[in-house]
Amino acid sequence: MAETVLSIEHVAVHFGGLVAISDMNFHVNKGEIVSLIGPNGAGKTTAFNVMTGFLTPTKGAVKYCGADLKGKKPHEIADLGLIRTFQRTSVFPNDTVYDNVLIGLHRQGKLRLAEAILGLPRARASEKAQRARAAELVRWIGLEARANDLAGSLSYGEQRLVGVALALAAQPKMLLMDEPVSGMNASETHTFVQLIRKIRDSGVTILLVEHDMPMVMSVSDRIVVLNYGRIIAEGPPDDIRRNPAVIEAYLGQSAKDVVKEVAVHA
Amino acid sequence: MDQLLQHVVNMLVLGGTYALLGIGLTLIFGIMNVVNFTHGILYTFGAYMMFIVVHQLGLNFFLALPVAIVAGWLLGAAIEITLLRPLRGADIDTTMLVMIGAWIAMQSGALWIWGGVAKSIDNPFPDAPLVIGPVSVSWLRLFVLFAAALLIVLAYSLINLTKLGKAMRATFQDSDTAALMGVNVSLIYTSTFAIGSSLAAAAGALLGPVYVVFPQMGDLAAVKAFAIVILGGLGNITGAVIGGFILALAEELGAGYVSSGYRDAMGFLIIIMVLIFKPTGLFARAERVG
Amino acid sequence: MKQIVTLLCLAFFVSVPMWLTDPYLLNALITTGIFIIGAMSLNLLLGFTGQLSLGHIAFFGIGAYVSALTSLGFDVPIHGDFHIVHVPWPPIVGFFLAIVISGFCGYLVGRLSFSVRGAYFVIVTISFAEVVRLVALNWVELTQGPLALTNIPSITIGLPGLGYLVLKTKFHNYYLVLAVAAISYFLISRLVHSHYGRAMRGLMENETLAVAVGINVTKTLTLAAVISAGIAGAAGSLYAHYIRIIDPDVFAFISTVTMVIMVVSGGKGSLAGPVVGGVIFGLLPVFLRPIMPPEAQWITYGVVLIVILFVMPRGIVPSLAAKLGLARAGGTRRASIAVSERTVEEHA
């Protein structure tokens, strides 16, 4: 039995009288790529916000590596190695790509204030190591040509890559990616899928929220389908493709294209 | 007990003008998202208009009030058009700093033109106060209370009953949507600033004869207005009225029972307390703008 | 390149008293220098964390009063016959106490007010400064209120056995202020280029993302507030021991505005910004004084602030740097991407 990294245990989220998530229960194993899908408004981003401490669940618990995340602030959760990326505003726009990654390396650079200000040997060594690591990460995502450009001036797809580099800089054990390929063209998406695999192969567990069906089908080990705040299906891509409840859910959303896409990739 | 009654009467007189100041600022802050440091200057300006009309032009006291209000409206519109309109879309810090620059320049201008010596404004009311049992109140202060109440009702009707008021409320909710619905947002901003400014000028014109008139009189008034807006919640007119009276009560009680030196500290303490413990204001759940 | 310019500027400032003998100008330079230290500390908050504190003068004033009272001593009745009595200590102790106590006040204000942002933060900080001013005005037993604290001794430096030097003349005070300014500049520069500074920039630009990569917002902002307040307190102490008389007007809101003008005109978020803006706005009155009355000077101040915001919203230093094609004020760009020799495969 594989080791469980993240488990969502009967989580419910209510906003006043509105139920965003009624009962969500699933887990992610170490080294897996799991996708959380569902029609618009199904509660996917809400689920992410709960997992990363931006929202407190009304009921239920989120456990990461066996520890309950209840009451933990977002930066404390990040400190545990559970890192997320954002759908929009995924970068620090007024800094260079390189500096973006340096900011992302925050968790690695913890020094005493006096060391940092006086420039003691340990601080200098740490600074040098961080700069080397930042350069390496920028190269790794293939943006070395844009390293000295302001992140805000990059194309949408490139900004998403910077967002991933930032998240990787924080040394995740597990990465939560919120619609990483939305707005990307086919070739960018293709490159990105390879990047995701590469990240997983380096030992990072991944949970995706995504709309792009072909991408989800090709990259995921397992898929969890959410509709109206509850899980309606769970399993490997092949099962999900044929699952009548899933097709129904997407049809209900009047998205015939999606079904077609699902069928084509079947 | 008698002393308390007297404080309550004083509170009503003060609270009415504070409410005017507060309504003016909450409209500007709420609708335009501008931290308006010139609000206190408009207050000073209103008081000086009163002085000019009564003493330099030798006209009637009761005529001076509407003149001050109109002059405040015009000055407000001028500030909005020259300084804020070109900065539409700029961040809140930038407009705030521009307003600080305008405040410094205008206050120094007032000092240059009118000098630093405090001036008093004559009023046509009898000197002997109205005495009811243990409470005494001057006729001038009674007039101030009724004039303030009338202006509050007028402002209220303007926001709630007129087409302009409806457009202002729509802009407060969502300026982009309002623009799509055909609201001339630019015009609404100018009107809002002008109306807010005229209310501040009215407050100054009313309190000028009660106290004395000097160029820095508006500084504390501006802070008090901010305290009222924060108490009442952003863009909340009813909240601003209640906030005005609460501030006046706090000041009266603070001055009466603690030390008169700390009278003006009440506004600041209220700001600090409210923002730390209830940042959305005391009446945040109440209906906004109107 | 940048360091050479900094050193050249420092050398220039060191040389000034050697050729400038006019006491009036030297006095203007000293008070300007003190305000530049204040402006640099304000820039740490405003330019590097994005928090506009308009109550910054409070820390300056607290520093001035702490330092003055430490060196003057006091006897304050608290309740009945219970008094708190303090015998005078050397002014240099007051200087360090000013830093510590102002820094502590920065901590308190930071913890309380960082729960609100934007306009509300601005208003809380103004209120805080005004409350402190009213306390200084009304707590007459301690502060003498409007009567002012007078005869504040000059700072004395020295070591036992090596002799002492009383920094009384303008010449001495100029170098004292320059030394404190240089140390503050160095401190702030190291701080903003460290990972602490990157955390500050990160949460200024995108707070949600900063939190998601593990940056502790409260801790980072509070740290900036403490250091900023401490430096402002040092400036206040220098002011008290140089002018040698302080009253509650030291808390005047207009002084905060002066610092803000220095920072914004020079360029917030640029290390040199407050220095450039400070020299311009600190010395402007010297040139305006012979040609116009004080009211007109202030009008000019207000108008210049507005004009700068309209034509050069980023400030003089960043605008010039952009013109000359230099890097952003952050300066982290110098480390090129070529630092790493490792390959992609190695990581993957």
C-alpha cells in the first residue's frame, strides 16, 4: 500500500447559507499525479483554498503527512512543504524572473537577522547557494533568456512557468496546481505536461485542478470528479472517461465539446 | 445628573455638525476611494466664507450660510477636476499624497491671505442663553443644531430620492457596471466630491461663529471626519450620522470627566480602537450609501 | 559601479564642513541630515513593504523625548506620594535607549495596525502619532508640556582613560549625523538585499503568493516596522541633542509629510531616493527663504509635491535610472544567471 501524503476527510465548506463543498473525501498517495476536475462552480478552487489554509473548512479535516492542518496559517502550511500555485497573479510582477525565484527560495534562506545584515560567512554562503539554485531553476523551466526581464512583462504562458519555478523554489514535497495550463496554446500545454512529469519524477507529489480534459487524461494517474460540492467519481483516466455520472455532469453543464473530447481521447 | 444633561445638549449641537463632516467624507471615500485630506480645508474655507460675507461684505448672517455652501461646492468641483480627474485609475497612495500636497498648499494659502490671527464672527442672536431647568444653551448653538439637522435631511434626500443619488449609489456598488449601464461616472465623481466638499464647508460655516476662525481649524476637523467615517463604516451615511453623535458624546464626556486636554484625543482613540477590533466599522451590516 | 557612486557621495559629504564655513548653511545641512535619516527609515516601510505610515514622526518624537529625558532626569508623581525619579544619565545612553524604545513602540504599533491595510493603515498611524503628541502636551509633569524640555545636553562620546569629546559645535554634529546616516543607509541596504528584504518585496507585490511560498507576513512587516521605528528614534535623539530644546511640536503631522515628500520625490523603494529627495527638500527652504515669505514656501512645497506625483510618479532616482538604462533600484540584478554551472539533467 502506497504512503498517503494528503488526505481530505469529509470536508464541508459553507459560505453563510451557500454550500460550496458538501462532503469531500479523497486522498493522494506519494509520487502520484492526481487531478481534481469538475464543471465550473463545482468547488475546485474552494477545495484548494481549504487545503492550503486560505479557508477554514466548516466540517472535516485536511491531513498532510498524517498531521492535521487545522488552525495552521497558509505560510505555516507552506513551511511543511505543501505548496500551491495560483490560477491568476502567479508572479511578483515588478521583479525579474530571477528575483521571483529568489523570493520563492525564502524557505531555504532562513538566517538570523544579524547574520544577514552583517554579511557573516554563513549568510554569504547561503546567499550564494540561493543565487545558484535560482539560476538553476530558471534554467530548468527554460526561461534563462528572460531571466532579467520583469515577470509582469512576460506572456501568459511564461508567467505560469515562473509560477511553477517559484513553487519549486519553495521545495515542495507536494505541489497543488490551480489550472496550470488554462490560457496556454497546444504546444505550450504539451511542454508543460512534460514539465509536470519531470517534477513528479524528481519526487514531488502533485494535485492538479484543471479544465483541459485532454491534458488531464494524459497526465493523471488518478482523477477525482467533483460536482455541486461532492465527489461523483474517482479512478484512473480510463474509468473516468466511461463513467456515466461524469458524462452526465458535463452534459448538464451543456458542454458537448467536452464529451466529444473525452470520447476522442478514449 | 444636571451636568450630564448639559453634556448631552452640547453633544447634540456638536454631533450635528460632525455628522455633516462625516457624510461629506464618507461619500468621497466610499464612492471615489480617495482619502481626502482637503476635507478639513473645505471646513476652514466654509468658516472664512462666513466671515467674509458677514464682516467684509457686511451682508446678512443667514445669507452667509448658503453662500458658504455654494462656494464649498465650487471649490470642491475645482479640486476634483484639476487634481483627481487626471489621476483616475492611479493607486490610492498617489491620490492621497496629491491631496496632502493640495492641503498643505491651500492651508498655507489661507494663512497668507487671512493671517494667523483667529477671528470671531458676529451673530444676530441674543447673548442671553436659553435656560430650561438645569440646562442652558445659546440661541446660536440651537440655530446650528437645526441648520445641521436640515442639511442632513437634505443630503439624505439627495442620495435616496434623486436620480443623481441613485447614480451615486450605483457607482459606489460597482463603478464599472454603473458605467456600462450608462452612468457618467466622471460626472458622478465630480458631483460627489463637490457635494462632500459643500457639506464640509457647511459644517465650518456653522461652527465658525460658535468658536473662532483660523487657518488650521480644519486639521482636527479632518481627523474627526475620518474617525466618523471609520466608526460608521465606509460609504454608510446613516453610520456617519450616528458616528458623528458618538464622537461628539465621547468628546463631551472625555472633556467633562477626564481632562479637557484630551478632548481631541477621543477621535484618535476611537479610530485606533475601531480599526483594531472591528475594522469594518460599527454599522458595517447596515445598508450602505443611504 | 553602484558602490563607487555611493562611496564618492560619502566622500563628498565628508568633505563638506572643510570648505563650507557658513554656519547657517551648515545648520541647514545638519537638520536636513537628521530628517534624511527619518526619511530613510520611512522608506523602509513605504518603499520596501508598501505600507504608507503617516504617523512616522511619532517614533522620531518618542526618540527625541526618551533621549532628552534620559539625559535630563525627571521626577514624576504617579499616585499620591509615589514618584518615579530618574537621575540624569549620559546622553549617549539616551541615544541607544531612544533606538530601543522607539523600536519597541514600532513593534506594538505594527502588531496592532498591520491587521488593516491601505487607507485604514494610514489613518491608524496618523491617529497613533496624534495621541502620542497629545500625551506629550498634557503630561506636563514628565514633558513640561508646551513649556518644552530645555537645556538638553549635547552628546558626549569617548572611552574611560582615552578622554571625552562633547559634540557641541555644528562641525561635530555634522559628522555625528553623517555617521548615523551612513550606518542607517548601510543597515537598510543590507536588509533589503537579504532574504528578509526579498520577503518584504514579495508581499508588497503579491501578498497571497508570498504567503503561499512560506513568507510570514506579520513577522516580516513587524520586523520592518521595528527597524524603521528604531532608526527614526535615533534621528529623533540626534535632533533633541542638537537643537537642545524640544516641545510637543516635534510630533507635528507636517514633519511626517516632509519625510513623505522626501521619500516620494526621491523615489520610494530606492535606497538613494530619500537622500536625493531629502537634500532637495531639506535645502529648498534655504533658497526660498530670501525670496518669499514662509507661507509661500509651504505653498511651493505642496505644489512641488503635486507636480512630482503628476510628472514623475516613481520619483527622481528611479526615473533617472530608467533614463540611463540602469537596473531597477533593487539591485539584485548584478548576480547574473551564469552563476550556476549545473545542468538541468542534474536536477531532474
